[in-house]
Amino acid sequence: MELQITTLGAILGLAVAIILIIKKVQPAYSLILGAVVGGLVGGAGLDGTVSTMIGGAKDIMPAILRIVTSGVLAGILIKTGSAAKIADQIVKTLGEKRALFALALATMILTSTGVFIDIAVITVAPIALAIGKKLNYSKMAILFAMIGGGKCGNIISPNPNTISAAENFGVELSSLMVANLIPAIVGLITTVIVVKFLTKKGEVIQETAVEENQEELPSFFAAIIGPLVSIILLALRPIAGITVDPLIALPIGGLIGVIATGKWRNTNEYITFGLSKMMPVTVLLIGTGAVAGIIKASTLQATTISLLNSMNMPEFLLAPISGILMGAATASTTAGTTIASATFGPAILSAGIMPLAGAAMVHAGATVLDHLPHGSFFHATAGATNMNLSERLKLIPYESLIGIVITIVSTIIWGIIL
């Protein structure tokens, strides 16, 4: 007989995890403890709870393996100076008159090439602070420009969140990256419009506190060639029917990038750095897999569908709503996308929604509230711009607006039009 956990147990377990994360308990342990509570309260018993948690963690291992190997590209992009060069070149090309657009675009492109969104913001921040001080812009404006651009890039990138959604819905990573291209463009346009209202709102930049980077940056061609190769390899599946898994495509792009920049002697140092950046995410995803196993084995999916039906709402809304809720619960695009796609994926597909459509809408939804204060992104981005927490809190509604726009456009395209 198949084990079934009650909706109450799943919700309570998730609530315990959220409370612990807010209380600054290590997120992976918070999720694991929440999974234990959910299973026990939900009626699975001790043995059933443990086996369900292990099953959930096991299901997420393919995504974790791909995420670990993606550290090769990310580490090389950052340590060779390629990420900084790409950002710097975009800002210089567009000029001061389009400075805020340039910051948003630079962060979007960096994130879309496989750099974590928080690292992309940290990379662009020194350039942004210098520009903001020169033009007398507020910290809120420059940080919002970077975050808005980062969110747009995040839904079209080979980042862990996209990998997890593609894995759980059984779709090609390259296809999912392209699926939200229009929502990303609309999100970027919205960012550029909204940021104009923030240029004089809040604290003005007084001190950039930026150290000069004495190391010579690579040429723009050398900087961009690595991620370009990865994207081309991933695109071979839809274009030519040749499947190159991201587990292979992303490291190859990274290795070509380090050769192009002439720093191949430091390859081991760079990939070790990349792995160190991926390890917190992989550990988090193990906890995420455990709680996803509990939710997946519960009646929460059926309860949610029944609730949507009672409100006369179409079932395809389950995809973006699940992404929004799980993104808010974990304050993480990666964890939110993973839990939502792993637990609600079967219910979304059984409602007749195409796998690619479901993955795109879940992924977009996870960007709406992934910046809440109980997550690391909130604090990392505040630190990158020397912003105090009260100012950082004021930015949350504007960030959410970008996520909402992205989700609405994605839902219209994949839930209504297609």
C-alpha cells in the first residue's frame, strides 16, 4: 500500500522549516527537521518518514550532479575576470545616459550565462556604486537595477534552479532556458521603467568603498567565449537533435574560457573556487529533496487543486502559484523551484499541462518572493552595496513587482496562449 501523508502534516512540516530558517537555523537542517515533523504529524511513522525523505533526496541527485559540474564554468567566469569584463564592457558601451539600463542588462547577461544571481550582483556592484556616486543616484536605484536584471537572467540561465525544473519535468535545459525569454525581456523593460522612480529615493551613495582591481581583465571576446560555447552545445538538441547534457556542456564552456583568457595554469584553483560556491546550494538541495519527498507523498497537491476548483480558477495556475509559495517559503529561487517542480509536477502534468509549460511557469513563479529576508540573497545584495537593512526592506515590493510581471507574462504565454 502506498504511503500517504496528510495535508496538515505537510503544511506543518513546511511551516516548521520556514520558522527555523527565519530564526537563522542552518537552512538545510531546518528543511530536514521540517520534513521529519511533517512525516510524523502526517501519519507516516518514523520508518515511513525516513524512507520518504531519503527517496526525496535521491530524486534530486541528478540535478545536484549537474549543479556541481556547473561550478567549473561559474568559477572560471569569476576568477578569470570574465564576469567583470562582460559587465564593464556593457556599461561602457551603453554609456552614462543609459547607466541604469546598462547595469540591469549586465546583471541579466551574467546571470543568464550561468553565474549565480547573488554573485552576479556582487560582481557588478563595484561598477554600479562608482556610476551611482558620479550620477548622484540612490543605492536603492542601483541595487534594484541589478536585482531586476538578475531575476530576468535567472529564468533563462543554466543555473541550478533551471536545471532542477528541467530535471523534474523531464524537459531539455536549453528548451526551458528559451521558454521564458519573452517574460525575461518584459521584466527587463519593466525594471528600466520602474528604476527611474527610485533614482532619488533613499540614501544617496557617498562612498563607493571599492578597491581597484590591479589584475588585467581579459578581452571581451575571451570573456564571452566560454559561456557562448556552453549555450551553443546546449542548443544542439533542439537545433540538430544532438544531445549534450549540461553536465558536459557547462564544464566544456568553462575550460574553453580559461584557455581563451590565457589563465589555464590556474584552472584547478578556479574550479575549486567554483565548487566552493556550489557546495552551499547542493547541501541546501539535499534538505530541499527531503522536504519535497514529504510534500510529494502528501495529499497537499490534491487539496490545492480542489481549492483552485472551488474558487473556479483554472488548474494551470497551480504551476505559478506553487512556484510563488515555495519560493516564498525558502526565500530561494533554487530551493523554491526544486520543491515546487518535484512535488507539484505530477499534479500539474495530470491537469493536461505540457511539461515545458509547467516548468516555465513554476520557474517564473519562484522569482516573485525569493528575495525575502529569511534567505541569503537579501543579505548578500545588501552587503554588496553597503545598504542598511531598513533601506533593503523598502526594496522588497519593487523586487516582487518584477517577479510578478515575469510570472504573469509566462503564465499568459504558457497557460493561456499555448
